[in-house]
Amino acid sequence: MSSTNTKTVLFWSVLLISLTILLCLASTLSTYSSFSEGFERVSGSSQYTSSIDLGVENESTATGPNSIPCATTTDKVNAEITPLIDSNWSNKTDDASAAVSTIYLFTAIATTPPSSLFGRVSHPLRPRGISDSVIATSTIPTNNFYTNLFIGDRNQPANLYPYMVWWNQGVGGDYGLAISHTTKSQRVYGPNPGANPVEYYINPIGIRSISFSAVEFDSSMTMNLMSPSAFSVNVIMSPSTSKYGSSRSLSIPLVQGAGFISGNYYNLQPQFNSIVGFKSLTARSSPRSGVRKYVAELYDGTSWGIYATVPSGQTFSLSFSSSSTIKASGRVNNVLVQIAKIVNEGALDNHAGMYATSATVFGIATGSQGTYTINYLSGGSNNAGRLLLFALPHHVTSFYGSMSSRSLGFTMDSQTKGTMSAYSTSQLVMSETIPINITFAPWTSIPGKSANYTSHARALISEAAMLEVIQDFNAQTNLDSMYFSGKALDKFAMICYVAHFILKDSIITATCLTKLKASFSRFASNSQRYPLKYDNTYNGIVSSISLSTGNSGDDFGNTYYNDHHFHYGYHIHAAAVIGYIDNDLRGTWVANNKDYVNTLVRDVANPMVDVYFPFSRSFSWFHGHSWAKGLFESADGKDEESSSEDYHHAYAIKLWGQVVGDPSMEARGAMMLAIMKRAMNSYMLMNNTNTIQPPNFIRNKVSGILFENKVDHTTYFGAYIQYIQGIHMIPITPVSSYIRSPGFVQQEWTSLLSSVAPTLTDGWKGILYANLALFDPTSSYKFFTDLSFKSAYLDGGASLTWYLAYVAGVGGTTS
């Protein structure tokens, strides 16, 4: 290793460790004497300056009923951070002689307010249980696991994985936070349970195995949310202030992957309820000084551990009040109670006393090697010195080597992502090989295939381009939908790309680019039919369509944050292609449009928390893919029905980063793609050897709509097989073959599509045959060059020019 590279690695190692220590020290030292929500942190403010540079979410932690204290120590930071940096990465490059720098993945795109071009509005759907001060000083995630807790009736579940929780508002006479965990044996398959494949499976909801409550809780209790972030939110439950004043509360940080559901009781008498019923309650030996342990056996055969960390000078004991209620002997203050389903009792004993309060993500890339780490902040202490966390299958298969020593050797079933594995750690450290070489040109993962633009192929592509470039760009792009407008802009962008870089035809390029720039300028100037607005409530860029019509479902719910990554992904990709061509022509288009496009990127995939946009609105760094559902109540949680439009948005971000010269954005988009490839091929795209989804479901080949709590092989717009499979294909681009392997595509084609595709007469036919090129480009090329081909086979986001260029570009030409 060269001395320069050694210094680079040492620099990042020292910087990371130092900044992590500073983050926790600043958090620990930042205490307040008041319990008021007025002390809620300002997301993105430099409470400690380093967090702005790091791109992590600020966490100021106080002590008191509204707080979630940080207890991370310097020793623990050093112990956990060590595996983050691989000193050999500096030598892992595609060109061994090239100098490769380390790129931090979460560098700010901008920290300035959105342009005044976007008129300011307050969202018509006000979040419930979130105070005005929190709204004013936080950026509230809209597509996250806990949306149900602040919209609608607020009694639908939040899926933490592996647990599910919800606010029980009097069902069974219980008031508090209900906890459930279901196993795969409890799943319901349908509509014909004996079919293979079944159309859907769903986990039962409403099984309140045990719940956090208090004697003081009744119908007048309240639930408020504080510190909303990408991985966590703090739930504050309080009794009636008119009866009990304002100093009593139960504070429960909800954190993805946490092994315990943990609550801090302040001046309340704890109570625990179960709709299943308590069969027995047994006091067990204390796992450590100050911790009381109880085991509650339920009538369904499950057992749950209840651990109470009791401050010196207080007493705490539990006893039956009835078969459905357990009560503490009296009122307590600052007592931590942790509840977990017992799978491995020794592991619970060893980890009781420490609880996750929040999490942040960190990532770097060096050449084609990247790592990302989910860092958990914690409160309290335990025997293990680390948290009990559960990792999803795609985490485990990408874990950094040293993570194996943290494995606890047991699992719990998740709702829709197989089994989760238990780890004793305060970090989940994953590494990926990122696709740095997939850019704008056609690309395939089929061994031995490459571009073959014969003279005949070029003639056919040129003929298609000349016909398609004379289409009315404005008529196809000036629509009342950001989604369909984006698809059309992207279609024409790819025609321009082919004309310039493959055909090298300056006349077609000039015609295409001039028309496309004019169409794009309508959106860049925000003068389309329904201009975009900046929403001050949830801090995002939304279509004004629902503000005008009053219908939340218009344009697929864009105003309510549905599908933003789908919609804006097309616009960002179109901009990247325009910019790529214009840069080659030495134009200034990128400079003139950078702020507008960057604003779209910040809305869907902001790399940091700032006061204007939340961190990573769409893509979940925990789940490994995005969630499309925005501000809509849902009993089965968030969902996504198009894996392909999801990875298209990450691909667009990667390319836009390349075009604007933002290496962090480019590497971040590439990392998102690498994670998506692993996660989607685990949960959404199922080859014959998939062991994560149920055996009686994988023959569907795609998930259809993947929810947090169910998987349904259908779409929101119909149940034809070409819809269900095809929505996971569009658009076909160079990155399609990276995500959708030739083997998977062949299995899907042979088992489900080969008999259907020839019978179709609309745009889905073109989609299926373009997808065929991912494993059989020759047959795909024959389809698109057949004399019987009709323009009706092209949907609104596709062109014959691109399909021909793509298929020839991946080795499909026969003449």
C-alpha cells in the first residue's frame, strides 16, 4: 500500500472515531432541566457541528420524561468502529494503477432553502400527536414505519421488525402501546390456501400479546411523538393532565431492529395487559444489580420477559390483577421497563438494562468497494455492553466479516422478510461491491455478450429515431401528472442519447435535444399544469394537484407523498441524460438546471437531515428498498409495487451525480443500487432457490405489492399477469440487467410469460419483450425488428429507438 493511501485510511479511521465520540459526548452533555416539548431539537441544525458534515441525524438527548439518554462510551465506540475501515480497499480498484480516493456517501447536496419558484404551503393533512414546535423544528418522515401513529385514527400498527406495535385506545379495556410478534406458522394464505403459488399471505394483526400501560391511563390519555427520524421515533404517552398534572408520562423509543420494546415510566404506576391472557407470572433471578426480572407465560404458549431497571431507593414488584392484567405495586419514577418475547432467555438476561434510542447511518466508498453502517445510540447499561439487535437477511449476507463474532445464534420471524438474526452489537456493518461501471450505455450481465451495432441495426435504429423525434414532445409531456410527464420526458431523453452517442447523428440529436430542453424547461420553471409546491409541514416538494382538486389520490397521491421516487426518478434521469449530452456538446444546461433537479433529489433522497428536507424520504437504509406509500393510513403498513421504478430512481441519482460532478451523490446512488440488488432479490424478485419467502409463494416470481405485513401478488391497477410482472420491469435501462439476473428473468419468462406475451396487443407486449433481452437478446431483437411490429406495442414511457439500441447494445443483433 502506498503511503498516500495509508494516510487516507488512517485519516478516515481517526476522523470517524473522533466524530462518533464527539457526537455522543455532545449528546450526553446536552441535558435540560425542563421536560417541555419546546426543547425538541432542530433537525439539521448544528447542535454539534460535525453532524452536518457527517450527514447523520442530530440526536440531542435530555434526561426526563421526554428524553432518551445516550450512554455510549468511548471504549464502546472504539470497539465497534474498528471493523468499519478495510485497509485493503485502497488497493481494490478496477485500475490498479489509478489513485482511488475514499468518498463519504452522505455529503450534503445543499443546505439552502428550496427556490422561491416553489410556492410555500401548509399540508392539508396535519400530523396528529406532533406538536407545532416539533413540526417547526423537525423534518418528519412521510414514508416511514410509524406514519400510522400520526395520521387517521392513530390505532393502526407500526412495524418495527421483528415486532409490531400500535396505540390501543380502549379495546378490551386497555389503553397503552400494544406489542405483537407473529411467526410464519400464524400466516394466512389465500385466497386458496392449498394453491401453489398462493396469491397472497398476511400476518394476523390485533394480537395484543402484551402492552405497556399504566393505572392512570384511560380514554383521556394522550400519545405524542417526538424526535422523528429515519430509524426511530419517541412515543410519549401521558394520562389526563386535568387529573394528574403534566409530570407523568411513559416514554417509549421505537427503533427498527431493536431486540426489546423499552419504556421509561415517570411518576406512573405501571400496568401490563394482554388480550391473549396471562397464564402465569414468575419472578426470576436478577440478571444484574438493579434489574428485576419477570416471565409472563401467555395462554397461546408464548412467554415474554419483563425486565425493570429500578433506581436505588425505589421498590418495584409485579403481580396479577386479573388474567389479562399485571400491575406494579405502586407508582415509580424513572424506571426502565423492557419487554421481549422469549426465544433465548439467556440472551435477554445478558442484554437487559440497555436499550436503543435511535440510529443513524454512515457510509464510505473506495473505488468499487463500499460499506454502510447503521449505528445505534443507546441508553442504560447491561452485562453484554452492547445492544440486542435483529438483522434482516440482506444485512446478514452482506455483513462485514467481524460481524460473525457478534451473532447470538437465534432468530425471530419477521413479517414479510423471512427470519431475522439476533446480534449483540451497537452497529450493523455491511459491505457491498457497488456498480461504478454501469452508466448510460447499454449494459448486460450475460457472459460474453456485448454491443454489436451492425450497419443494418444502425439503419433500423436511425429510421425509428427519425420517426419518433418528430412526435409532439409537448403534447406527451405537458400533462396533469408528474408521473406520466416524467415517463415521457425520460422516453425522449433516451432517444436523444441514442441519436448522439450511438448513431452520432448531429441532425437528429439537435432536433431531439432542442425539443426536449423546451419540454423540460416547463418543469424547471415550474409552469406545468399543476406546479410543485414546497410543503412547510412535512418539508417536501409536492404536486399542487390535490391542493386544487381536494382528492388525495390524484396523480397517484403525489401531494400526499405517494410514489415520489417513482415520479421524480423519471425527471432526474431525464435531466441526467440531457446534461450528459449537453456536457459533451460543451453547453451550460447543467449549470442552468442544477438547482431545480437537485431539489427533486433532496426531496426523495436527501443524504442528511437539514431544516428543509428529511433524510432519505423514500429509500429505507434498514429495509434495503424504498417504501412508496406516503401519508395514507394502512393496516398492513407501508408498501411498494414496483421494484424497477424504485431502482430506476437510485440509478437516476447515480447518473445525475456523475453529470454534475458530485462524487458523493454518484457513489450513494451506486450503493443504493447494490443494496437494492441484494434486498430485492431476497424479498421481491424470487428465483427458484429463494429460501426467504414462503415456498408456496415463490412461483409467483415477483412479490406483486410488498407490504410491511403482507405480500400480495397483484397491483393497484389490475391483476393481469403482465401488469403484476411488468410493473417490476419498467423502465428497461442499463441497470435492469444488474438487478434482474439472466437466470431469474429466464425462469419468470418460461413459467409465466412465454405463453402470455405473444397474445398481447398493447404496450405491455413491448415491455415483456424488452425484458426478454435480459436473458435472450437475440429473440428480443427479432421481435422488435419484425415487419409485423406495431407502435401500439410501445407504452407511453418507451420508444422503439431505445429498445432497438438497447437490445443491439447487449448483443442481440442477428444481421
